[in-house]
Amino acid sequence: MNPFSFPTGPALSRRGLIRAAAATSLGGLLPYSANAQPAVNRLIVPFPAGGPADFMGRLLSEKLKDELGRPVMVDNRPGAGTRLAAEVLKNAPADGTTMLLAPVDPMFIGPAIYANMRFNPATDFKPVSDVSGIQFGLAVSATSPVKTLAQFVQAAKANPDQGSIGITTVGSLLHFLAMDFVALSRSGATLVPYRGGAAMVTELIGGQVASGMDATTTLTEYHRAGKLRVLAVAGDKRADGLPDVPTFAESGYPTLVASSRYVLYAHANTAPATLAQWNRAVRKVLAMPDVREKLSRVGYDLLPGASSEDVVRYTDALAARWLPVIKASGYKGD
């Protein structure tokens, strides 16, 4: 199975396209109203079509249209570490027809490493609900003699060529997790940046890089197919899709715990009633057995959905753990 061949979901019906055109001709998407014609909602995904995040977005959009009674279109806006997509949300009308599905960690990391951000996550956006958990893992090729995290550290210390770690998103939580692992393990491992998981996995399987660290959504299917071997994951528990893989804590690094979540964000000025409607719809979708099975298969940890306040508390706790590490690194993205 090719883990990057995800279904794209059904196209809008002719009637849905006509309604979208009619709404646009009236000067924009129609706001929520019991008397208005259904608007076309937009779900912004900050990653390219065909990847795990796009798959999740299209799965949600297919189900949400029934819960909301309106079509939901995925709008892929990749680039700049999710900042481009976030700018689209900031500039969208605050009428509840545009939402952003994005990882939570860029929302607190961005202000710490970029001097010229054109939005303020804390004041411009409102979390609607969390959607799924995402873990990070360290993997080697299935042909590598390294079978455990301890063996990887041993090999890296003995031979620098065996200590390279490919990473896919510089300036992300993944990046700082890898830096923290190198420091704690004293392995002397070298971080090798890649533009995306596909490129890194290709070179990892081919032996051009000794190991790779990425989200489990990138690694899970390759691990199951016997092409990669995930040595450890960084969550506070084992990943739902990789129950055979120990955590970093189980492998001797009790403080090396990091995971993230995908969150549905709205414009900060969206009406509370509209936010509540979206929250109820998301929770219903996340409870569906087929949705749970598909998200788990791709490598996401399952969540039931949460309140806006719960998401804020989660974000604050994650930021409190990682912002000191980020600031101590001196890294700047500008």
C-alpha cells in the first residue's frame, strides 16, 4: 500500500457549485442563518493535497457536510510552516464559513522564532475543538542493523556517519524535539533538513541518511509494510497506530515527551453560537467508527473532541514545556 495515496473525497455536486457561485455573487459566503440558502464552508489545510493532513481534512469535510447541512470544501494552502494558511483565516470573514485545520505547535512556536508574523495566534484565532493527536517517531531503514534506540545512540557515538537524523520541518516542534534528543543522548548526531516527509523517507529507505524523525502519520504505513523500523515515539503513551513501538521514556529518556494535536481554528470574532455548532458537529464526526478507523490507520491518535477552553489549556501546557528549549537554542526562523 502506498501510504501517500489517499482518497480525495467526492467532488461537489452541480447544485453545490451553483449555490457557491450564487453566494459569491452576493459579495461573499452567506453567514449562518436559518432562512439563508446553505453556504459553502471552506476548510483550510496548510499542507499539500495527497498527504496525511489532506486525507484527514477531506475525511472530515465529507462527514461535516451532513452534520452542518452545508458543503465543506478543502482548500490546500501549503507553505511557510502553516503561516500562509493562517493568514488566509485571519483575512477571511468572521462568519463561520472558513475554518483552519492545523497543528497546534506552530501557534506558539511562530511568535518565538519569527519577528515579522502578520498575525497573532492568541488574538486572531479561536480554537473550536481538537481533532486528532499526532506523535513523532525516530525511524531507521528496515535493513539497518539498529534495532533499538540504545543501539542507535551507540552507533552514532562510535561513527558519526551512523548518527545522521533527517528532519522534515525546520523551526517546528519536531525540530526542537530532535535537538533535545541529540543533547540528552550526547550522541553527536547531525540533523539533516528535508523538504517534506516523502523526500526524507525515500532517502531513509535508500540508506542516504541513517535515521529520520517525523510525525507518525508519515512513518506508520512504512513501518507496517516492513520498509522502515520505528525505534521510539515521543508521546506520553505509545502511538495508537504503533502499539509495538516503545516511547522515548520507556527507552531511557523520561523527559523526552512531545506530541501535538490538530486543532480546528476559527476567526476570533466568530459568533459563539456558530462556534458551538461546529464543535458539536466535529464531536459527532470524531465518534463515528469509520472515521476513527481511518484516522488510526493513517497514524493519528484518536481524540473525542474538546472545548475551546480545553484546547487553550493544552496549548499553554505544551508551550510551557517547549518554549524554554526553543529560546535556549537561539534559533530564529527569519
